[in-house]
Amino acid sequence: MRNSTQKILVSLFPINTDQRVMLSTAQLRRVVPDLTDGGFRSLVLYLERKHWLLKEQAGSKTFLSITDTGSRALMTKFPALNPIWDEWSGDWQMLVFLEAPKGDKQFRYLREQLKNEHALPLSRGVYLKAKQLSDKLVQECVDLYDRSVLIFSVGPLQLGELRPIVTTYYDLSSLAAVYSSISSTVHGLLSKSGKQNKLSSKQKVHISSLIDRLINCLTEDPGFVRFYFPGLAGVRQILPPVQQIILL
């Protein structure tokens, strides 16, 4: 998924699933100013054909919104956008490597899959996954690694503390700091919009770089920054005011 696609889809992603986010083509152009007009039209057409975007006409203006298919694709790319994290209570699943099966002595494929799911390597051959492993990975373990791995849920620890391991491995402190900086920038721009509820041309230039910063965080965010830093805004709190700025 190329960067310009990510920026358009993130700008249209609805945090409240019952409220569709709709932006005009002129508003979306601010999100991807590096594209030529022809490049922008080609990208929109490509995303329409993938059924990720829906185009609607209202008078003389054309509006775009993200489809459910597009939202699912974006949440697959950026797990932190998934609403499951709003209710997450800190439960984990553990996968333990046992005896390697023939033909896969070092479990290379499975390790790569665990990495793709942002699993935490607790020690050699022991991985933790926040909430739970994907159905796809579990099924692959059943099909390919039966009797080669153990998968089980992790309850409250009797001894020890998981927080410092998690926050260090995922560098959650740095992510929380960047989210806080983005939030300050967003609310600063909203306050500058004033009573007329408009941004100056100079201020609108910052919209694209703001979305870039947000996407950089999303790329690293495993989804549970707010669980470990509950006093700070995460992406699901920051995105609606970002979309409000795009509308100005």
C-alpha cells in the first residue's frame, strides 16, 4: 500500500463506524499535494476499482468516502485503528516453540508470521501476542505445526512485571511522545482557525506533513499505546480532529 494511498484512506477512516467521513476532492488534494492532478485522478480511480473508495456527486462537488472493504484493508495494515483496542484489558496469548518439524528446522516461516503480527519475542522460542493470534496463524499452526508448538492464554502474573518488557520492546514511550506532539499541533491549528473556522493557505500546507507524522506512528503502533499510557491521546482520539482540520 503506497504512501499516498495510506494518506487518503487514513484521512477518510471513520473512528465512529456509524458516521461516514466524506471529503471533497479539493480537500483530499491537500493531503497528497505531491501528486499531479492526473496522478491524483488515477489513484482515486484505482481505489474505486478496488472498492476501497466510494465517489458521490453533490451539486458541482465530488465527495469521496472509504468503503467497509477499504476500512478492513487499512486496519490490516495499521492494527491501531481497530476498535478492539478501546476495550482491551491487557490479555495476551503465548506461543511456545517445541520440537521443529521435518523440513522446517528453524521455524523460519512461522517466525516471520509472528513478526508480521507484532508478536513480542519474550525469549528464544517464546512469543507473546496482545489479545490473541490471528485466526489465520492459528490455523497454519494446526495445519503445519501440530505438536510442534503450544498456544495458550496468559492470565495475571504471579511474579514479575510485564509492562517494562512491553513498553521497551515496542518503544511505547517514544510513540506516546510523538502522539502527544501531534495532538498539540492539531489543537493549535484548530485554535488558530478562529471564529471563522478557516485555516490560512499557509496553515493548510501543514496538513500533508501532519498526516505523514500520523502514518509514521501508525506503522510502529501495535495498537495498545493508550492502555499503557491512559492519560495520553492515541490515534483513535487524534484522527477525528485531524479530519476536522482537513475540512477547514
